[in-house]
Amino acid sequence: PSPLRATCGTHTEPSERLIDPSVQRKMVAILRSIVALFLVCALCLAATPGASALVESSHLPRAKVHKRVLGPPETVKKCVDVARRAKYERFSARLHDEPHRDPDGPTLAGGTPECISNYMDAQYYGAVSIGTPPQSFLVVFDTGSSNLWIPSAKCSFLQIPCDLHQKYRSGDSSTYKALGDPFAIQYGSGSLSGFLSQDTVTWAGLEIKDQVFAEATKEPGIAFLFSKFDGILGMGWDTISVNGVTPPFYNAVDQGLVAENVFSFWLNRDAGSTGDGEGGEIVLGGVDPDHFVGEHTWLNVTREGYWQIAMDDVKLGGVSVGQCGKKGCAAIVDTGTSLLAGPTEVVEALNKKIGAKSILGEECRVMIDQYGDELLRDLAEFSATDMCTSVGLCGPSLETEEKTTNQEDGSVGGSRASETRLGAGWRRGRDVIAVGSAKSSIDADAELKGLEGGAVCQACVYAVDYAKSLLTQNATESIILDEFKSVCDLIPSSGGEAAVDCDAVSKMPDVEFVLGGRPFKLTPDQYVLKVDAGQGGPAQCISGFMGLDVPPPAGPLWILGDVFIGPYHSVFDYDNARVGLADAA
């Protein structure tokens, strides 16, 4: 019987009515989840009908969020156990008894493998456990950072990302050591904070004693809310470790748990793979000969922090994009980044040449479909400049500026009046576009510079004027709105994210990244991500190239994420400070 039913038939004094601590802890977790659910519902109900319509028609993939129950540690380690019993027996002699020899690389002997799960080619993660007895977690093995963190049972109230993931409970571990130093780290897609603790970390069957890690108590942003993983295990150099914490792999080497100071990755780019060992593999202290062909191209690390290397050139269809020049470019090999990122200006040009369009532009088209009637009314009432200003493609019109300065009679300025009178749906829609661009206000001068911004403004005004002329000619509504949609192509992409036509993927050119004199080719099928839209809708195709400007002295920088790493087997060699890349098998 449950604890509650066991006490129902027995009279006890109030002082004796004690609830088992484990049951009490579960009840608190349930109550917090219920409160969090009500909070989410309240936020949804607070949204305006127009905004709700935009969300429902968004091109972004939808995902249901469920609290995962991993079960006991032996269940979580099933992936590793099955892999060891079946797959790795086939090459154990080669991997453990006969070292793999590369004429240009180190001898890679030993090696402890662990399988990786793959979620939609965007999240790769594996299992670790912390404490005695072990508490199991799913983490991203990230070569772009150097700290281990997991959610804490002490996370702040209403921290929904924390409630949706496994949490570390220090009181349940006999090997826990309190440290308490504050901890904070910033990632490209989110940030978190917490405090440091120390405990035994078990990774691929290796017990790392006295590992310092962070217990996360705040995980702001949606990046961690929808993640399949609980935390991140950094595998970069210790020079970028927050608080100077020794990374787990460093300790594994120092404690003699791995034979070689290297590790390797194979990432399966089949998003349909399940978590039974087919999503990928990491080998600690060696390589898996079954997952590469030929020899590795060895690239020296140019800066020990990230796994940073020199890149000779970037080519599109065999032609250089001209960004690297004679000095070359700096790039990092980063298993914790889903896409392939580069300087925004270059990536936007690259996306344009492969036929990709701004995701914000696609949302603009959805907005026009939703609020076409209001747009047609505004088209008859407002000038082309005012309408182009409302979507951030032009600065304030001279006419509007004159009206806003003439307020001596106490009347509302022209700009404010226009803002009030413009269609409510259209204003909400373009506000969504502004938010998607990470803008607090619509300012053409901040987004578009110099002559380029002026040219875009003129093109927008021309398109709207043409749509107004069609209105006077009694053109059909569909023809006028199609002309309006041409304005959407002028909206700059935020960070370089872009969508492509799934039917055109086969006709796109190859993209090559020249490293160590060798071109590493990505075909369109490899650099375009197909995302399941859910609810029976058609798949969405997203360009794997994303704009990201890393400021000096660290940047400008190319980030060769999972889109690049997937087709290639990668080896990270600490002792020789280099990265090896070979064709994946």
C-alpha cells in the first residue's frame, strides 16, 4: 500500500504523523510542477489573439515537453552495456590489443567507448552518473566548453527547465563534498548559474574521483527548457574552464583511467536513429576503426582554449567565397554546436547563393496570409514610406517627422497617430519580427547601414507603391498580397538563419572547407537540416549555415559544429595539440 493509505486506518498523535522524506520530496516536486504548469497556462492565456495566431502558424517546429523519468542507473547504462557486449566485441582485438597506427599521427591504443543518442541531428548526448550510489544524467559532450554542470535539486522555485530534467541530490550521495563557490557560464544559446560541488563521476564505466562540477540553480531561456539533455560535459582545454575547474577528461587521464590523452567522435547523421547505440559514439583514450576510412588529416591547434585550427578557404561550387584571404581563417571544431557558424556577412551571402531565404522573411509571409485584410486597408490609407518604416526597412519619413514636431495644440503627433491607426494585427505581426531580430525597437539605421540600407528602403517603397497602384486598378486581392510578399525578401535575416525549399536541395551546390590543404566537402543533403514539422505537416528545410559574429581578440571565428563534424570522424589529441579528421564510415 502507499504511505498515505497505510496511515489512514491507524490513529496517531499529530507529532507522530511523519511522512517519509522520499515521499515528501516527490510531493514537493509534483506541487512545483503543477504551479509551473499554471504559470505557463497563464502566460498563454495572456497572449493576444493576434499573437496566438502567429504562433500557431509559425514555421518553427513544435515539440511536446514531457518530464523524463530515466529510472535506475542500470536502465540508463543499457546503451553502453549493449554496445560493449555486441558491437565492440567485433573490434576489441584491434582497439585494445592491436593499436591503430597512423603514419602521421599518434599511436591510439586502449580506448573506452560510449554510445551517443541523436535527436533530430541537432542534439547529441550520452549518459554519465554522479555520486554514490550513482545518479544518472544525460549530457552533451561539448568540445566548445570545459566545465561539467547538471541541474541541482536546489534550483530556484519555478525554474521550469530544472523541473523538466533530472536533478542532482547531494544529500543522497555518500561521496559528496560541499564546495559552494558561485558559478556562472554563458553559452551561445543560453546561460546559467549555480555553485560548485565535488563527487565521483562515472563516465563510460570509468570512475573519476573527486570531480568538481557545477550544480545549476538557474537556467534562463528556452534553450535548456526544450533540451533532451540534462547538462553539459565540457571537453575543451582547461584554459577556458570557468573558475579554473579541472575538466573531467583531464582527471580521467591524471587518475590513469585512459591509456592515451586523446578522445574521438563519430556522429551519426541519421536523425531517425534511436538511443540504442546508433546515434553516435565517443571513445575515451582511443578510436573506433569501424567508424572511419583512410587516414586522418592532422591539423595543429593554433590556440589552446577551444579546439581552434587554421582554415585555408571556404568554397561554394568550387569557387572561393574570398573571406579567408592569404592569412586564412580561424575555426574551432565544436561538438556542442548544432549548426555551422561563421561571420554573419559571409554566411548571409552564402545562404543567398544557395537559394536560402530569411526565416524572418518566411514569418513575414505568414503574417501577410494572416492579416491580409488589414494590410489592404492600410495600403489605401498610409504612404509607402510609413508602411516600410513599420517593418524596419526605412527610417521615419520626413512627413512623419514634421507631424511629430507639431504638437503645440496638444494633439497627438503624426507618428503616434499612425501607430495607433495602423492595423492592430499588422502592428503585432511586425513587432514579432522585431522581437525575432532581437530588437527592442524598429530602427532601420541600426539594422541597415549606409547606401545598402537606403537601397533596401527604396526597393520596399517601390514595391508598396506598385501594390498601391494595383489597388487603384482593381487588381485581385491575391495579386496585391503577392506583391506585398516581395517586401518580405528584403527583411534581413537575424543571425543568418535561413530556410530553403526542400524540393530544391538536390540542385544546390557543394560547399567545401579547406583545412590543411585538403577540401572537406559538404553536399546539400549534409548541410541542409530537414525538420519534422509535426502534426502531419510537411518537413521544414533549414540551412545548416548560421551567422555568428565573435568579436576580437577571439574572433572573427568559424564554428565547425555538428553539420560539419557529422560526415567526418574526429580525433582530439591533447598531447600533440592537434585535431584529426577522416571520412566517417
